[in-house]
Amino acid sequence: MTEHLAKLAPAAAIAPAAILADLDAGRLRVAQPDPNAPDGWRVNPAVQQAILGLFGDRETRTWDLDGALQFRDRVGLPVKELLDSAEARAALAAGKPWRIVPGGTSVRGGVYLAPGVTIMPPSYINIGAWIDEATMVDSHVLVGSCAQIGARVHLSAGVQIGGVLEPPGQRPVIVEDDVFVGAQAALLEGVLVKCGAVIAAGVILTGTSRLYDLVREQVIVGTLEEPLVVPAGAVVVPGVRQVAGAFAQSHGLALAAAVVVKYRDERTDARVALEEALR
């Protein structure tokens, strides 16, 4: 994932008054790639703590956008300036302007949008999220607080990306570069999806999910301390697994399961890989 302008803050507390501008500009982020970390990512609890500080002021205010749209929220959580901002002007100057299609999308302040991001309506992107270059956020997508979304990612219609603020230090959901997430899929509780993976429509992955890898013949298990990691290039589809026990077997019961059915290679794009896997 792109690391330009991004850095981890020092351990000292970050002033809440400064956090929105730094998050908006990409100078700070909740988590970023770190080759020395076991799974390649390091979380910055100081940034999460500073974001939490914005919720402490209970005073509210109203934002009136030319009478067309009105919002009422806490004073420390403004709507992101999407057109007349330094980030928007930089993206335009680079020839990769944001596309924010009209129709009810809301982006909170403290969200980083890299050049070339497209957001279809209605979608909601919460504070602390990072959306990297040329990523598509399709209709009815939720990108939760502090989620880290890589470059050239496609979040299809209805995708739910979970958020996290408490406890500070808990890993947000991370989706690395060139990932395709199918419609109505859900990635929750700190799941890490590595580069180039394909998540089929309707797949639900939590931090403690089990992922059954048919190719490598292993079960990938997430825990509260080390959330699930989807391998790079994995093509994950919905499946079922039998439930143990005489009662369950007598009734033919099965539980939903996520299954790796193949791995992409450099010659197969996400859609081709998914179509081949589901045939």
C-alpha cells in the first residue's frame, strides 16, 4: 500500500485538535505497512486514542449544505470537505481527481482519500479510514472507522467493512492492494486481506473465523490476539461444513464456511479468477 505522507505518530498523545487535518492529508494513519511486523502491519494506538478524544465533546452543531443536505453531529466530527480542499486540488492537479457521484454519500472528516478514488452513492466512510489510489467504493458500502483500504481495490455494492476505535491498539480491518471484494461481503473484527485476494459475494469473515484452504490443505484460524489473515492471491468463496454430533448429523445440519478454492496468478484478473472458481 502507498506510504506517501504517512507515518506513525510517536508514543506521546496526539492533540485531538490537530488529528483531523493530519488524517485528512495522509500525514498520519491508524496502521501502516511494517516489514518488521509478523503480518506486515503495525497499529498506532496514539492515533486511535486521539480520534476517541474527538467524541469526548458532547456539544453538537448543524451543517447546512446550501439547504440541500443538513447534518447534526458532534462538533469534533465534521463532514469532510470533498471539493475545496488541499487534497482534492492535489488529486485534480495530478490528473486523478476524486469522483464523488451525487446521491447521498457521506464522508467524515479524518478520512484520507488518495487520488483517483471513486465513491458511488449512497456510501458512508467513517473517521480514520484510509482509501488508497484508484479504489472503487460502490453503492451501499460502509467503510468503518480506521479501516485501511489499499490501492486499486474494488468494494462491490453492499460491502461492509467493520470499524474499530476501542480499545486503542486493536487492529482495524485491513484490505491490501488489488483486492476484489464481492457484493454483500463483510470483513469484520480486524481481518487482514493480503494483496490480490478475491472475496466472493456474500462471504463473511470475522477476526476469529476459520478459513478452509483446499489448495494448501490447511485451516487458517484467527484469534482475538491475532485476527484472521487471508493469504495473498487467495480466491475465497462461500461454502458449508458439517456440524459434529449425532443430533446435528441426524438433521443434516451444516454451518457456513469460507473456502479458498484457488489462487490467482499474474495472468488472471479478479473477475476471471472468481468465475473460474465458481464454475
